[in-house]
Amino acid sequence: MKTIAIGLCAAMLMTGCNNMSKGTAIGAGGGAILGAVVGKLAGNMAVGAAVGTAVGAGAGALIGKHMDKVKAQSEAVQNAQVESVTDANGLQAVKVTFDSGILFNTGSAVLSQTAKNSLTQFANNVLKVNTDCDVAIQGYTDNQGWKNSTAEQSAQKNLTLSQQRADAVSTYLKSLGVSATQIRAVDGFGEANPVADNSTKAGQQQNRRVEVYLYASQAMIQAAEAGTLQ
């Protein structure tokens, strides 16, 4: 898998660094296979609109250019960590990560005021102005145990807490006017898919997070294929 990852990274660097060129390369022949592998490596295999066939090069380029704008808007949101990722269709998507320490108190799924401020900005300045982006919300925890609980019980409690936190973010975004149909998936993954070392406090903090993915909806893909996506 590491060998595949290195090869894919090299191939992407060969095509250029901006999303426009990435979209063109991924949209070309065999893009669906490349996208599936990259998506799996990135941990976002399930993120992506259902499409019957691989998206063409021209459409992929337009989607990449559009996602550049979405990424720039997301980067202006307070307390948000933003990066470009590839969805399951091999198309450019945007991943926005909120640290659970900013969103919630320890062991709680109640949003803090800081969280509400950041999510309000995110809803108004990103989601509601990009309704052609579908949204997936994913909650995660570290692997630390709960008091008076076995490892198995702690893992289940962490899984439940991660789902509750993802639900809390989704519910609040919808209360701000984000369409329920735009939010396509809300899932908690507990201790799965750590992004840092759980043996350190700093790593644990990074693993306690909520990720929000913005990716091309079926409507966006159709607009891109028609050449009308701006």
C-alpha cells in the first residue's frame, strides 16, 4: 500500500500542483480506479456522489477549479483546518477539520459557544453559498478508556460519543439554515482512523475531532459535464 501511495503521489506531482490540473488528470481515462485507491488511502472512501461512469477530464478540471474557491472560503473560518482531498470518484473535495477540544467539553456532545461561532461562520460563508456541494460529517475520538470500563466498553462508549458529536454538528448546521438534503451522511467512527499518535497528549487531541467533507454533488457533476460550472 505504501508503494502504491508513493507512486500515486509521484503521478500527481507530475500533473501539477493546482486543483485544475489534478481534476484534469483524475478525470482522464482510468480516473475511477485512481480515485478509489486515493480515497481509501485518505480514509474518505465513502465520500462521493454516486456516478455511473468515470467523470471526464474537462468536467474534472472544472470541479477542481470550483473546489479551489470552496477551499479558500473554508480557510477563512475560525478554528478550521482545511485541506484538499480526493473523493471516491477521483474528484477534488475539501476536508474541514474541527478539533473536538474547541467544539466540546471532555466527554460531552454539547457544542461550546466557540464551536457555535465557528460553525455559524462555516454555515453562512461556505455551506449556504455552495449548495452544489454535498456534505459528509464524521466524528472521531482518541483511544483513551473510560473510568470503570473495560477496553471493549470504552471503545463502544467512544463510538457512541463520536456519533453524538457528529449529530450535534449536523443538527446545529441545519438549525442555521443548511439544507438537510445537502448533508448526505453523518457518522461516528470512534477510535478508528487516528491521524496522530494516541500515546501522546498532543496526538490524542488531534484524534478527537469532527471532519466535514464538501464534495461534488450529482448536480455539480452534471453542470461540469455540461460545461456550465463556474
